[in-house]
Amino acid sequence: MSALLQQVLELYPAEVRIVHKDNPIPGHPLSRQAAVAALAAGKQNKYWEYHDLIMKNISNLSPDNFLEFAAELGLDRDAFRKSLADPEHEKHIEKDMNEAVNAGVTGSPGIFINGQIFTRGFTLEMFKTRIDEELKKKKKK
């Protein structure tokens, strides 16, 4: 998870919920494989750590990286390899991608705050302003 989203959660632990959807980048040749690999790492409770390694290395990913990242995180290699072939990961990604399209997401990342999508300008101040506005609306009800 990005450091920025982590900060938001720390500021609003009871008010904010992060829901992540896998939405591989269409033009990136290994994006879908990377999403599957992150889900496989998630089976060993290392989804976000694996995701962060992918994002840190997004411009120079290779199939070998996926196994290297697993080793770096201390994952059980055999279980990881087996999980890479699990067809449920592809189903999960398809479902998430369809939800993104239906929600109007046209790029990555797409962040929603109470149904309003944001695709640019992610700063802590932007999040605080929008969240505080939504919390004020909620109190008025």
C-alpha cells in the first residue's frame, strides 16, 4: 500500500476503509502476471509487500522478478509456484477489472471517496479536505 494511503488510514482509522481492486495496466506486457503473482503472495499474507515490490520495479519487470520477489519476502517457493497456477486468481482479476469498467475507472489508480472518483492530484491535503467534507455532510444528517 502506498505511503500516502497509509497516512490517510493513520489519520482516519475509524472513518476510512481502503478497498483495493486489481486492475492490470492494459499496455504493460507483464501487468496481469504481476497481479496474479501478488495474489499468490497474498495466500501467504504478503500481498501488500509483494505489490509494493512490483510497483517499485514496474519499469523493469521480468518473469524472473516474480520468483525473486517471493524469495525476498521469504515466501514458501513451492506454495507460491503452485498458487501462480490457481485459476481463481484470473477469475478474481476479471471480476475486479469488470467492476472498474462499470465504475467508470479509466486509468490507474482510480480512487473513490464516497462515490466520487479521483484520478490525479493525490496529496495528503486533498484526501484530508475531501474526507473532512464528507464527514461534515454525514454529521449534518
